Amino acid sequence: MSGGLVVDNVGVRFGGLVALESVSFDVPEATVTGVIGPNGAGKTTLFNVISGFIKPTNGSLTWEGKAFSPKPNHLVRDGVARTLQGVGLFPLLTAVENVMLGATIRRKAGFGSALLGLPRSDRDEAALRKEAHEWLERLGATDVAGRPAGTLAYPVQKRVALARALISRPRLLMLDEPAGGLGAEDLGPLAELITTLPREWDTPCSVVLVEHHMDLVMKVCDKVVVLDFGRCVATGTPAQVQSDPAVAAAYLGEEPPEESALTEESTS
Ligand SMILES: Nc1ncnc2c1ncn2[C@@H]1O[C@H](COP(=O)(O)OP(=O)(O)OP(=O)(O)O)[C@@H](O)[C@H]1O
């Protein structure tokens, strides 16, 4: 059995609407898996199932070889981190404070406990702050560390949100449209970060990526899962799904998708 994540026969219904139907795929350890599909295909619903915000109507998840019933409040403890389609930062806290919050569950004491007025260790908090600064530096956002997150430009907020997810050293990192709202100059470093992550730490990190930006998907993913109307219509390497007629049909109707055509179609 895969040491990573296994999604087995997952279905979700909202009343009469079938948002996901019999979706199965796995995310092997230390790999990057992309989930793509047209608007309304079920990508966000799938992410919400994996992160415990939606309980599937049927099917199951297995994480690191064990049955997995994710709960949003326990994700970091389970080794899972997720970024949101927006950014979801605390606007009045500084960038570095937001990043520190991403790690508090990993620590006995720290910034979270300070916020809650619980006993804490100053040494722990100093170490955490240093680590948060290091992540901001890695993501090219060190100069905004002391600024309230709400005052930062959107692409910078996205970097801070990514740093907040990474500081927990997740074994499964779920990225929800990380390229959304970013300029071309941000995409190269983002792609490099995503491809480096799975092999960077002692504990392997798997990445699941929902993304409309096809160039990024094709560049960084080991595997791509294509959803359409809640069903998985193709799974394979980026090259395989690009030449799969079912994918062309899902996106464009008839013609096989050119990479640039997919990008244009799906980012509009
Ligand atoms: N809470 C909900 N209640 C009812 N229907 C929902 C709910 N959430 C999603 N849906 C429906 O489920 C289907 C799948 O939606 P979902 O947001 O997962 O698609 P998506 O692939 O993420 O789309 P997009 O690319 O536009 O974000 C859509 O038809 C959507 O309208």
C-alpha cells in the first residue's frame, strides 16, 4: 500500500447534486499530484474532503497506511497543511506572526499560546520567530515581516500564506490555486519550490495541487488527475493527460488541448 494518500471511491452529494462520484487515485510519497478540471468539476470539494471540511457521502481515505477521517482542527497534527484559494491570513497580525501561527501545534509552547494567554517559553517563541523569518526569506518576503498582513500586496500575501503552511513541515501539502493572482515573475520560483519540496526534508512531503494555470501543472506534477462533472476522466503523467481525448472533451469539446490553449481556456 502507498505510504502517501489514497482516495478510494469518494463521492459527495449536495442534495440532488453530485459534486464527486467514485473518485479514486493515490498520491504516493514524495510526489506532486495535480488536480485539474473545468469550473465546477469538483476540485474544491475534493480538497474539502481531504482536509475534513466535507464528509464524503461514500468512499474512504487512507493516509500513511491508515484509515483517515480528517478533521480541520487536527490537520497539522496529522502532518497535513493546506493553503486556501484566497490567502486567509489574519490581516492585523504581521506577516511573521501569521507564519508563526502555522507552527504552533508543532511546538509545546509558542506564539499561539502567547496569543491565547497560556504559559509559554520565551526561548521557544524566539526560535519559532527565527524559523518564521527564515521561511519568509526563502519565499522572498523577508522585507515585509513586520508589516500587518492586510496591508500587503496580494502576491506577497500568497507567499506569506505559503510560508505559514510550510513552517509546520507537512508530510502532505495541499495547495489550492497557488498561482492565482501571481505575475509571471512569481511563477518560476513557485514551480521550483513545489518541485524541490517533496525531497527536501528527512520526512518526505507529498504535494497535491489544484491549479488552473496549466503551464505550472505540466511543469511540476508527477501525476495529474482530471475531474469533469465530479468524475475522474483521466489520470496520468502530464504528457498522458494532455494527449487524452477525454481531457480535450472536458475542456474544449473537440480538439486535443495545446498547453497554451488549456491555459487560456482555464484561466479566463
Ligand atoms: N456547499 C455546496 N452546496 C451545494 N453545491 C455545492 C457546494 N459546494 C460545491 N457545490 C457544487 O458542487 C460542484 C463542484 O463544485 P467545486 O467548487 O468543487 O468545483 P471546482 O472544480 O472547485 O470549481 P472552480 O474551478 O470553479 O473552483 C459545483 O456544481 C458546485 O456548484
